[in-house]
Amino acid sequence: MLVKRRAFLKGFVGLAGLTAISSLFEQRLLAQSNLVEGIAVDMPLRERAAKSGLIYGAATGWEQLHDSPFAAQFAKECGILVPESELKWLAVRPKPDAFNFTGPDWLMQFAISNNMLFRGHTLVWHEALPAWFQSTVNSSNAEATLKKHISTVVGHYAGKMHSWDVVNEVILPWNNQPDGLRNSPWLKLLGPGYIDLAFREAAKADPKALLVLNQDRIENDTAADDQCRAATLALLQRLKSSGTPVHALGIESHLGLDAGIFNAEKFKSFLRDVASLGLKIMITELDVTDQDLPADISTRDSIIAGKYEEFLSVVIEEPSVIAVLTWGLSDKYSWLADERPRTDGTPVRSLPLDMNLQRKLAWTALAQAFDKVAAGPAPPQDLRVL
Ligand code: G3I
């Protein structure tokens, strides 16, 4: 069944075929999920993940969590919260000498009140920089500005953070920079050493937090992603060999559905290479773009869930993977609705819950992945406990 489902991902079979698969997919997944001893069919994702030694959660924001029905589902399903925007420079640093922690403090309190972990995103990125940045930061004050940002923001949450995305999307080989680095404002201002500097400052400010290099474009079987994986691995090797305190790789995992885009063996081997550096791995921003899928909802849901299952079946086999986060919990709040809207204008269906906060096949695929780990042999060593 699994092989059949993957086959249609390569080139969509007719609508009738997909509809048949979607109902069979749903029956099979639901049947399997209650086959695992002691796991009730409706057990929330956070509990299923915990049973497998993993952490499940999602990105969200202050505004979203003031939608009470959504907040209730978030608290029910998620064991970790990452602010989608509230800890980016644009939100947290309105002026060079002013920090605004109101939003992230409220989100951290929500997490604590709901017995969730809290993670930070992101300390160094080329996007979401405040308007004053370009006119204020220059090569003579950039190091002090970055150090002040990290020590203040990480220091503010010291001891309370599960992990930080210290640097975000730093690899972009076709920028033709050393180490395949993105030609970001930070590289221009400080050179490649800005990455080491960021990790060292974060480790100083919070020795307890897991420090993550978060990267996109490393999931697929394309020439571009091959280049990004190679450059990411080389960078991690360099950081580790120079004693820079990087602890984990974050794999964003914004997945697409182009035919033949995923190679399980290649991705498995990449995860193994990262793990062999002594690093943990987090799936940090998982979702599936459904821009060009057929309009039929059960077909779309089945194809999307099949993609979740295909990807997660590789991820959960790697013992160094410690967490899976989706970039949003419900289609009601997905960046994809704005950035990658469906060509037919209907709401995207990329996340575990739909617009009405109902669980979908994508939720079932996540549940099944966690159940499979819970039912399987214990990982060779207890890599999943931080
Ligand atoms: O908060 C303002 C609001 O006051 C204003 O009225 C509105 C007008 O457009 O903009 C709001 O800010 C938006 C912000 O999200 C908060 O909603 C920004 O315009 C918008 O650009 C920003 O987009 C976010 C984007 O990162 C840039 O920060 C997306 O929501 C967020 O999903 C996306 O997330 C990124 C990760 O950080 C890194 N990996 C890729 C991922 C997707 O792009």
C-alpha cells in the first residue's frame, strides 16, 4: 500500500484512483494508529510524540492564540511552541537601543501555562530586519550590534529555552561566496566568522539552550538541494572542528509535490552524515505546499498526507531526530495562504488541522509516524533526551 501511494506522488493518477486511495489511506492509517498498544485513536500529537521520545509542536503567534478555539487546539496538540515572528529582529528590536519582549513573553507564558517547551526563532537572518538596520549598522559597529542583540535577547530567556535557531538560512551556494554562504547583510558586514560569533554569544548568554543552525532547501533530490546539503554539511563540520558550540541542525522542511522530488535513501544518508558529527536534528518548519493540486478536498488531503508520511518515514528512523514542528497547526493560519496561495483561490490544506480546526489526514500521518516509533525498538542510545 505504501509503495502504491508513493507511486501516485510521482505523477498523479486519475481523480477516481486518488479518491479511492484517499479513503483506503484514511482507513489504513486510522486502523494502524489504534493497533499500537495503549495508543488511543484520538490521542493528541504531543502525547503520541512523547510516547516515542520525540517532541511535536508548531509555530504560532500572539494574534493566533487570541483566537480561543485555536488556542485550545494548540494547547491540546502541541508540546513545544515557536513564535512565528515575535522573536525576529523586526518585532523584538524596534530601535537600536530598544527591545520589545511583550509578544514573546506572552507566548512563553502561554507555553509554560500549557506545559509546553518554548524555542526561539531566530537570532541572525537576512529577512525581517527593522527599517533602522540598513542606515545604522555598518562594518565598524556590526559586531557590537550583533553581540548586544544576542546577549540581550538570549539572556532575557536564559534557562527557559529548549533551543534557539541561532542562524537561519545561511547557505545559498549560487551566491558564489566562501563556504556556499548566502551573501547576506551579515556576511557583507562581518565575513564568514559571523556564524561562529553568533553561536559563541548565544552559548555565553544561555549555556542550557540547544543551539541550532536552521536551514532550508536541503530536503529534495534536486541539483540545487544537493549543493545546499553539501555546503551545510561542510559548514557544520567546520563549525564543529573549530569548537563552535553548534548542537543541532534544523531542517525547515517546507515540502513540495513536484514529481520525483524526494529521494528517501539520499535524505536518510544526509541525516546520518549530520548525526555522525554528534549533532541532533530537528524538523523545524514542516508543511506541504498544495498550490497546484486538484480542487477535490479528499484527493488533496490524501496526496498531502502521503507526502507527510513519505518524508516522516525517513525522519523517524534517524535516532538523532529529537523534534518535529509544523510551521503552523491549522490551515486557518498558514504563511502559505499569503505566500503560496492556491491557483484556484481555495484555502490551502497544508497543515494537520483544517480551517475549522478539524484533524485531517495530515494529522493522521503525523500520528502514525509517532506511533510507529513508539511501537518500534528503543533507539540504540537515548539520543532523544536533551
Ligand atoms: O505584524 C505586521 C502587521 O502589523 C502588518 O499589518 C502586516 C501588514 O502586512 O504585516 C505584519 O507583519 C508580517 C509578519 O509576517 C507577521 O505576520 C510581515 O508583513 C510578513 O512579512 C511576515 O511574514 C513572515 C515571514 O517569515 C517573514 O518574517 C511569515 O509570517 C512567516 O511564516 C515566515 O516564516 C519563515 C521563517 O521565519 C523562516 N523559514 C521560512 C518561513 C516561511 O517564509
